[in-house]
Amino acid sequence: MTLRPITTDVMVIAHRGASAYGPENTLAAYKQAIMMKADYVEFDLQMTKDGHLVTLHDETLARTTNAEAFFPNRAPWRVKDFTLEEIRRLDAGSWFNKTYPAQAKKEFIGQHVPTLEEAINFVQQHGKGEVGLYIETKAPGVYPGMEENVIEILNKTNVLDNRKLFLESFSEQSLRKLKKLAPQVKLVQLYKRGMLAGKNVYQEFKRVSEYAAGVGPSKELVGRKLVRAAHQYYLLVHPWTVNTQDDMVSLLSLGVDGQFTNNTDQLVDLLEKP
Ligand code: G3P
Ligand code: CA
């Protein structure tokens, strides 16, 4: 049986920005993604002690900022224990230059942790309103009120009704809250390894299709059966994180609708995007 693609225009989703080329979840990585012609820029969200949403992957500041050196007595450097003013003093770029010397650039030194509002405005401005936003509620259980806060910022920045907007989460509870707050927004249920173990994928996706527009499985989970089940319930399939052209081609042949990648340029080249 031939798989029926829902879209013929496969989406390039820049995972944490073009994060192979710049420090993840900083404006520098978002700018690179836009320059490389990503269709969407992805951000991860955490929330500060004083209730500001910032774009950062981890629940702690340790891996991607100089928090350990700057605040030596504040281990384990949880985002929720720092105010926005404190986080703004941190360098979120130098770690990248040290870890990836071949990709290092002077301009990455001193990159800061953006707020969600700042990240949205940056992508809107640099992407001329044509580059989409793909935003993940990370650790929503740690941050009461996170979903209300997200919708408030989307409203404030005038993107809530954008056609090119997805909200994503591993947490069904978080997605269902978002659905109640803003029924018009497209939601994506993420899956990591193990989350589908022992489940009937058809039953699972039928249920998920009540609230979501798509699924975002770890790439190892994706096969013909998963794509067929998702498409049967009109769910888009956006696997993560796909960083080699071999994997990109394999997933395209299975009929996925988009891919999260750190290597924006490689997927854009493969798809021959104009
Ligand atoms: O959002 C898709 C993918 O990014 C989920 O994994 O850990 O990179 O946020 P993670
Ligand atoms: Ca993510």
C-alpha cells in the first residue's frame, strides 16, 4: 500500500535554531536558521523565578551558560531559582565555541538567554513574518501557570492566530491546557522512546487526534505503520532530531511531513527549497 502524504511541502524545523552552527536557543542560532531558509524555528521554554518565559532547553543553566562560574554558590542552577535579571547577566554562547571549535565565532561570545517575547519578535522581524514558530513547553509540571503565560505572550506579540505556529510538548496535560486556552492553535504531541511501548498506535493516535494536529516522534520510532496510523487520523508526522542526509532521505521515503534538524542547510538542500 502506498502511503498518502498529507502535505507535499515537507517542513524544515530548525531544532533549537540552526543549533549545529550556533549556540542553541540563542538569537544567533535563530538568525542562522532563518538565513538557511528554515520553514520553522523551534524554541524550548523554561520559566524564571519571577515568572518570565525564556528559551532554554535544560531545566538548569549549567550546560549552556556560564552560571556555574558566575553564581558559584547556586548549584544546581535551576532556571526556576533565578530571576530574569540574573539570567540576563549570563553568557549563553561561549560554551558553544569551546565545545565546537570548528564552528566557533566571536559573535557567539556573550549571547544571552532570550525571553520568549524577544525570540518571537526576532523571528518575526528577521523572517519577515514568513518563518514559522514551533514552541515547546518543557517541564510544564515544574512551572505552574506556564501555559497561560505562553498564550499571553503569543497574544501580546500578535502571533496567536498565525498560520505558521505550532505548540509542542511531551506532556498531554500541557497540550490539553493549551487547547482549552487557545483552541485555534495547532498542537503536536511529542514521543520519546518508550512512550509508545505496548500501545496500539492506531488507538493512541485516534485519541491524540482529539486535541493535536500532529505527532513528533523520536526518529527511531518512525516506520511505515506509525506514519500510516498518524495519517489515518490526519495527524502530521514531524520526527526529531534528524541530522544526517541518509536519515533525512529514509524518513522522507516513509512520508513524513517535516523534520526537526540541527542542520537546517542539509534538509533545505535535499528538498531543493527555493
Ligand atoms: O521538540 C522536538 C524535540 O526537540 C524534542 O526533544 O529534547 O530536543 O527538546 P528535545
Ligand atoms: Ca524541543
